Amino acid sequence: MISIVDENDLHLKDEFTALYFYSLWMPENKHMNNMISKIELINKIKFIAINVDNHKNICVRFNIKNIPSILMFNFNKEIDRIIGVPLTSGFKKRISDIVTKHKLENGD
């Protein structure tokens, strides 16, 4: 997972990129980081971590109202949002389903 320093670090042009909005004070932060690390390896998705306390302008840009929030992008287009802390197995399946659906739609 990549942690951004500023908005110029947001590169959403890859096949699958996810923005993970979090805060260090969030009790679920460690759990989410562990889930994301596993999912990155399995699904080859680039996750970009955005601390909402340090990047309020990015939160406004993407209309973030709740944390944690994960926004999924496919070639610079938002394709899904996951709000809140999902169960590990449900999170893995949802990410896998999103990737599979968009690969099928693109003929991969």
C-alpha cells in the first residue's frame, strides 16, 4: 500500500487502483491494513492510503463522508465504493467480484 504525501501522488490511470481513506485514530485501522495487504497480493490492485486528517482537500474532491472508505477505480473511472469496515471474507469476495466483472466487461 502506498501512502500519499500530496494530491499529485494520486495516479488512477492503472487498470485497478483503490483509494483507502482512513484515520490513525480509527480502531479498525490495523485490521483494515492487514486485509488490504492480503488483497493487494491476490488481486494485483494498487491501494493508495489517504489519511483524512492530513488530506481534507482530497476528501472533498472524492466526497468522502465516512471512514473507512475504499473507492475502486478502473482506468481513472470510479467503479465502486466500500464504506465502513467489511468482514474479511466478504471484503475479499467483493474486491474479487469487482475485478472479475470489469475484466469481463473489458474483454480480458
